[in-house]
Amino acid sequence: MFRGIRLVLAGLAVVAATGGQARAQYYYPSGYGYGGYGFGGWGGTPQGNILQGMGAFAEGAGVYNYDSAVADSINTDTAIRLNQYIWNSELDARQRYNAHLARRLNLSKDEYKARQMRIRNNPLPEDIDSGEALNVLLNQITHPTVMTGSSSTLRMANSPVSAASIRQIPFRDETDAITLSLDELTEPKNWPLPLRSDTFRPEREAYQKAVDDALAEDKEGGTLKPETVSRVRNAVSELYRKVEATIPKTKQPDHVQAINYLKGLAGLSRMLERPNVEAVLSELEKIENTTTGHLVSFMHSYNLRFAPANTAKQRDVYRELYPLMVATRDKVVGKPGENVDETPAPTPVDNPTAVFHGLDPNHLHPRPPQPNTPPTNPNPAPKP
């Protein structure tokens, strides 16, 4: 999915707070239980154990400087499970796209396989320029067996990359995996029993329609429209409100089961929102060089992929970056076998959304519209 304008990378997800004056940092302090799951910036040491999409989630949820009580609610096991689930969905999305591409190019199965092997092992200049060869390497480096290894995994990815070159890279959003995950989690068999009753039928159907529309929009290769994302988010909120109205907290475990499930849907739907990475360009302005490890961790945390290079400068950057990414892959993962055309998927994971269960619902659900009220006069006239 291509952004309307070129994305430029930055360090920490620094965004303007209310009023456009104060600034706050979205971050996941490693001492607070996240273990480096969010992108940690362009300096220091890139982390392993990065939770895919957490950067986008943090910005979408408006998470400012989480305290330790909230941060500790995300533990390593639940983060690993969600990471694997999203990666599996990405693999499914890639296979569907590749099948569509093979049909569009009128390739036989053997011709398509030969094309994929060429892109992976001996790419032509146009394979690099299109971003396809770089994305194959990115997929190999971000396999869950790598990202959930020791925290030193990406420290080996220390090939230097100039900040100026990174600012030239065009990126595309990769929300396909999130929409596929949301669709899979709401298959009839996956809804928890308290939400399967006829009482919730209208809300379930509205939610499924919103997700189906998002999937259709993703297939067209464009950026998800804000209104499409809002429909998904609002459908989750309607389910949440229905639970609060019909399943009292005293009715346990039904209430907890329903709320935790909806927290998972809400957390994933937050990842559909476009992270405001353009607003943090200044972080890269402060340094001359970073590493391939930092680049990989940023892209993984924000669900980004390499888009086609459209200018001579972008093509030059891609061709300089490609051998660096190959060296990173060989160092971190190992050189793949000559006859392997797909990276094997990790073990399937069922309902991985426990990563969100400890979070405050206010960080997960859209707030209802507030009624219009007249502004308060900060300097009322003195009473006579």
C-alpha cells in the first residue's frame, strides 16, 4: 500500500501534542517490560524481540510515556505470539499478491518459481529498483525466529547506512497483514461464546462488513482511507458498548472474556492507522549514519516495506543498500539454500491478542464525540 507522499524516517516517534507547541515521545522503555518491542531510535543498539506494528499502535493509541504499571502488562510470551501471528498473515498476504502477479504477467507455475528464485538469489537491476529484492531480504531478516531470539540479534546488523540515503527511500504501508488478522480472528468459530449470541448479531455483522471493505481496499493496492479505518474502529467500539450494556461485570467469566477479546480487536485495528513518521524527520537530521539494524527495526515496528524507486536518486540508494542488506541477512540469518524459494512460516498461533489485555480500554477504543460547548472565558470581567 503506497503512501500519498514519500515517507522519511526519523528516530523516536516524536509528534506534536495538543496546541502544536508541546512535544511528547512515544516509546517503550526496555526497563519497563517491553524489551525493545517498539522502535528505539537511530542511536544506541537496535533490539531484537521487536513487536511488529507496535510503533503504529503507539501513535494511534496516543500513548505518551507509558508508566511501568502499563508497560509491565505486555510480557515477552504474548508479544512473541502476536508477532508470529502477524508474520503468518503477512506470508498469506504475500502469497495472495504473488499469485495475482503471476496471473497478471501470464506466468506458468514454473516460470513464476524461476522468477522468484531470480529475485531472491540473482536479482536484476529492475528487481532491486522495484523494491521486490529488498523486501525479500527484509522478510528473511524479520522472520519470527530471528526477531524473537536474544536481544542481541539485530546488534549484528551493524552495516553503516547514511541518514541522507535513508531519507531518500520511498516506503509503503503494509496493513494487509493486519486486515487479514482481523478477518481471521472474527471467523464464526473464533468469536468467544459470550459474543456469539443473537444479541450481538447486528454488531458482529457491522464489524465483519467493515473489515471486508478494508480487505477489498487493501487488495487494490492503495492506502486505506481514513474513513475505512474509522468504520473498523467504530464497529469495535459498538461491540464494546454492547458488552457493557448487556453483560454486567458481575457476570464472570463472560464479561472478562468478551472485553479481552474486544481489546485484541481494538489493539490490532489501531495498527491500521497511519503513523506520523513524517513529523520526526528532525531525528535523522541530527546524525550522519545509522545501521541496517536500525532501518530493519524501524520498518518492522511501523509495518513498512520498500516501495518502487521512481527517481534516479532512489534507484542509486536501493542499489547501494541491496548488498548491505544481503550482508545483514547472511550475518543474522545465514545464507539460504539455493533451492528454497519461500521462508517457512512459524508454527500457527491461535488468538494471540492477550498482548492487549492489560491495557486501559481508553487507549484502545475511539472516544465518543463530545457535545459542542461554548468556550470558557479565561479572563472573566470582574463582577461589579
